[in-house]
Amino acid sequence: MSVSATDQQKNLRPPKIHPLLRFILVRIGISILLIWGVTVVTFLMTNLVPTDPVAAILGDRAAADPEIVAQTRERLGLDQPLIVQYFTYLGNLLQGDLGVSNQTRVPVLESIGQVFPASIELGIGAILLSVIIGLLLGLLSALKQNTIVDHAIRTLSLIGISAPTFWIAAVGYFVFFFKLRVVGGAGRLDPWMTPPPRVTGLYTVDSLLAGQMATFTNALGHLILPSCVLALFTIGLLTRFSRSSVLDIIKLDYVTAARAKGLAPRTVVFKYIFRGALVPIITVVGLAFGSLLSGAVLTETVFAWNGLGQYAYRGATTLDLPVIMGVGLVIGIVYIIVNFVVDLIYGFVDPRVRVR
């Protein structure tokens, strides 16, 4: 039996890629390009700082000796043209080398691996509180629009956004630790507690994996207050944004139709209103989570939380270029990964996104 020309053309066509798979592949490609862009921006911004890193490394007395300065520049590769320095930096990155700290002589990747889990633990605690409280308050405020409940929630959210983080941290530390003694003090554990065996670097998780409930309780007690302080701003932000998003959805025709069908109020709220408002809310949650993971310098400083924020602050104050570039790159990658995950969630929540 002869095969028609139409059938032959169909056989020659490449197989269709599932819309969701195509969506994921496109986002992966965009993320790779963004990471390369982050390396360029991080390198240029760091090297355009109008200060001399060699002087910061050597100190005033050694920096006055031209021979020592020239040797140090040659050792660090700072005597090379900027384009050569960048490609050297990029080649090292591809091998997983972020350089060595000029101050501590410890590899930057190793130091970030030590401090980043602390920021992850703090960020996860803060974002969980923010999402649960912020979304519930925003939904309640929208459903009770222009009532005393709505006005009270909007006022509280405004206070959360406006209050300085360092002031809230200091007051909270004084009241809840020094006076009431209901939470842990500075650091991730009490001084006499031994950290659990390292698996993830998250003390709460590692202590549970090791079956050390006393360590888990102590780590959780130290985590509560800084997480609450860090979450206050995000709670206020999510409350106001989710309220606005829910109010936009309530006015749509399909919500009116759902109510006209006689559906239960809870079904209308969560299946029709909240789900419709979820897509723009996911964007804010993703950006907030990236911001929390990238290091909260003030909160970590007040609570002596040895995370990425404190590490970045020490690197910036000592003009430690490998540390500054390493932290900048990690923060950029964190935002790219979070946005990639947010894009994937878009594709699952709203099929129209992956079709486009």
C-alpha cells in the first residue's frame, strides 16, 4: 500500500513537546543566561568600586612599599587587563572556585557553605510565618472590606511595613529575652549546647535527624524571635497585596455566578476567589523569600546570627573582593532559582501561562 504525501509529511514532523515540558526548558535556558549576566554585573560592580583592595589587604605601612604592592597585585591577578581578569574569574567559577578570602585565607565557597544554612533556616521560618499570617489577614481584610476589622488589619500591616527592623529586633530582644525569658538569646544555640551532627546545616532539621530533642527545642527557641522580627515586614506586605488581589477577583463575573449557583461560602472563597488571586500573590511571596534568603544583615547582627548577611557585611567593611563577588553571585543565583520555581508554580496553577 502506498503512503500518501500527507502521511509522509506527518512522519517527518518532529514530535510535539508537551506544553509544560517546553515551558520548563525555556525557563531553564533563560535562567542560565541570567546567571551569566549576574557574573558580569557582579564582577564589573565589584571592580568599579573607587577604592584599592590591595591597600585594604596590606594595611597602611605595607601599602606604602611599591614593591610589596606590585607583588600583591601580581599574586591576585590585579595587574591584568579587566577582560582577562573576568575570563579568569569565569573559568574559576566553572570549576566551582569562588576564590579565597583576602582576610581569612579560607575559600569563599567553604565559608558560604558554613553560613548559608543559617540564613536558609531563618528565611524559611520567616516566610512560613509571613505566608500563613499575611494571606489569612489579607483574605479576612478583603472579605470584611470597610469594616472595623478591615481598618484594624490595614493599620497593623502599615505598622509592620513602616517600623524599622533594627528597632523591632532590639525591642523584641530586650522584652522577650531579657525581661520575659520566653525565647532563646543570641546565636543559634545556647553556649553550652553542642551543635548536632551536620547533615543539612539547619540545626532544627539536623537535631531531629539525630534524635536530639533537647537540641531541637533549644534551636527552635532561638529561631522563633528573629524569624518573627524578620517576618513582620513581609507579613505587612503580603497582607496589603493579598487584600488588593482578592478585592479584584471578588468583582469578576465567575465569582458572582458561583454565588448565584448557591455554592457554600467556603467553597466560593477558597476555590474561586483565593485560587484566582493566587498567581500575583505567588510573585510577591517568591520575591520576599529571595530577599529573606539573601541575608538580613540587621536582624542577623542584633541576634548574632552567623548567616550570609553578616558574612557579606564583614566582607564589605574589609573590602574583601572575593567575598563580595562570591556573596553577590550567590544572592543573584538565589533570586534566579526562586523566580524559576515561581514560574513553574505559575505553570501548574494557571495552565494559560504554560500554553503561552
